[in-house]
Amino acid sequence: MGWAIALHGGAGDIPRHLPPERRQPREAALQNCLSMGVAAIKANKSPLDVVELVVRELENVPCFNAGRGSVLTHSGTVEMEACIMDGNTKRCGAVSGLTTVVNPVSLARLVMEKTPHIYLSFQGAEAFAREQGVQTVDTSNFITSENVERLKQAKEANRIQIDYTQPVIMASKGEYEETNPNLDSQIGTVGCVVVDGNGSLATATSTGGLVNKMVGRIGDTPIIGAGTYANRFCAVSATGKGEEIMRATVARDVAALMEFKGMSLEVAADYVIQHCTPKGTAGLVAVSATGEVTMLFNTTGMFRACATEDGYSETGIW
Ligand code: ASP
């Protein structure tokens, strides 16, 4: 038993020849956020505070698909979403359809703490952000030239893209097929899970969704039990093709296998990733109340990092 933390910067078909200029900033950001999270745990911050802190930081890094770096909808707009959940109390908050909020994860926490609800979206969520006085910017600040180019390429190919490209669905048919490897969308959704030395758990996930998604599309990230879930057994943050993750209720199924089948975190997560989601569509990071940590994916890679109280630490992509 001890504290543990894991974070991800998205799963997908990440090319092994990823150029250093694309790889290094993301690895550095993951390392930095991991250190920040570990320091916060050691300073006795609550798991909820730590996941919010880490995900806020990841949202501020433009090379990930969340907050500042969010990918664009079919109409060239941003619609960000995020979710946060406390394992012991099962209190949770979620937001979708944000166009001006700098840190969606913090708005999700405010939904959890300041409203009788769990999930606010679109105009209602934006109005709540104004009421709460969270930092907002003109929506044009989120439209980066890189993401405009990504959208252009996705539209030309009539595709809706997972963050790291290759396995995609044809916009018209809903079928998976190989893509042109030059279609670069190598950025990712972000998430963080934490357990403290007392076994208290929390999770948070934040995303811009999929490149060229329909306006109004909601993915797995803000759906409790799909992309994000925590209870007293484990905390899970998933990434990948949202429609598949929702269908498989990935995060909740990991928790349910532990709770009802008595599986360890590793076995439960492996079962869900290998048997419940199609190959090439999903990844997750998770921690258990007893301090286990796991980072699994059935895609080519997942930007990820973790650390535990007993000194174990790992950072990886493939
Ligand atoms: N799961 C996210 C979505 O479908 C995307 C991702 O994780 O990269 O919106």
C-alpha cells in the first residue's frame, strides 16, 4: 500500500518514427506533469486536487488534444470536454461543448462542487463558467494553425480522426480503415489517476475530442464510466476512439471486474483492453486502492508516465 500516480497524453497509432520535435515536447510535458503530481502528493494534497492540478497543466500544453491544443470540429470550432471523479465518495463533475474555457477540468470540478448536477454542456456550461468566474478567452485563441491543417487534411480524406491518426472511421460509413500516414494528428487527450497512501482515489480526463467530429458530438471522456471512473477499488482514465470506449463502458468495467470478480487491477484492465474494445481503439491508465498502477493500450502506443511510492517510475510511448 502506498501512493501511486499515472497520466496519459492520448493513445493511438503513434508512428515509431515520430520525429524528435514531435516526441520530445510531449515527453518533457509528461515528465514535468508527473513531477508536479508527485510533489503535490508528497505535500499531502488530496487525490482530487492532484488530478485537477496535473490535468490543468496538461491542458495548458498546446501539443496535447485538450484545452489549448484542442482539435477542431467539422465546422472549425472547438468543443472541449472534461470530467473529474472522486473514488471514495463517487462525487463527480463533467462538462462538454466548451468554447472559451481555458481549463475545462476545473469547470468540471466546479460542476461537482457547486451544482446539484453532474454534467453541464454547451451554452449552459459556458454560462456556468461565466457565473463562476473561471478564466475564459476568446474562442479564436484555441484555433491553432496546426489544428486548422489537421482538420483540412481530415476533411479532404472525409475522415473523423482519433488523435494519433491511422485507425479512423470513414465519416460516411462508420467503418475503420487505413489512412494516409501523412495525415498527422499526433496529439492526444490527457488524463491522470491518483491514489494516496490511505487508498483514496481520484481521476480526471480532458479532451478536444476527435478531429473533424460533428458539431455537438460528445465522446467518452466526460461520460462517467466510459472514459472516466473512480470508486473505492480503482481510478481509471481512458483514451482512444470514444464511440468504442462508450460501447464497452471501459472505465466502469475495470472497476466492476475488481469489485464483482475480485480481479486485480492489472488483470481487470487487461481483460477490458484486450477483450472488450476492438484492437487499435483504446488505452487507459489506472491505479488501485492498494497502490497498484497499470497503463495498457491496444493501439500502437500511448503517451504515458507513472510513479509509485516505492520508487517505481516509467515513461513510455510504444
Ligand atoms: N476519447 C477521445 C474522444 O473520443 C479521444 C482520445 O482519447 O483521443 O473524444
